Amino acid sequence: MAYATGEPFLGMPTHGRPVIYLDWEDTPAVFYRRIRRLGGWPEILVKRGLLYYWPAKGIPLTQQVDAIRTKVIKDNIGLIILDSIAVGCDGPAEDS
């Protein structure tokens, strides 16, 4: 949230650019609930084009990288967060 809004994080400056959250396990509802528990308002960030949720649905990252790259360029994404990336590996995580 701090990175997206340009607010300092742990006393350090941030860039104030959109963030995309790639999630291989949960749903948008779970993600939004977690952000609200941290004191944020994800719906506001989504409306302002500062937060994007990418439901990776267990599909390996290698099969989504082109679509993700297009989204990053189109929306000037400054930070990519990978949640449960081990699930997004194309094979055993230690071999990817």
C-alpha cells in the first residue's frame, strides 16, 4: 500500500507507482480481507489504478509471463508481489 501511494515504508521513501499482486492460491476476496486487516482499503487503491490483483489460478509463471509483462507495461507497474510462487513453478520449486 505504501509503495502504491508513495508513502514512506519503515522510514524509507517509496516510488508511488502501481503494484500488481500475483496470487497462486487464494481468491480476490481473501486478498482484500487481508489488506483490510492490515488497515488498508484495497478497493480505493483498485479504483485509483494503484493496485491490481492477478489470480494466477495455479498456472505456472512460465505460461503467464507474456501476459504479465503486457500488464506491467500497460499499467506502468512499479512493483510485482509473488504470493505462493512455489505453486507457480513449472515443476519442483528447487528445480525452477
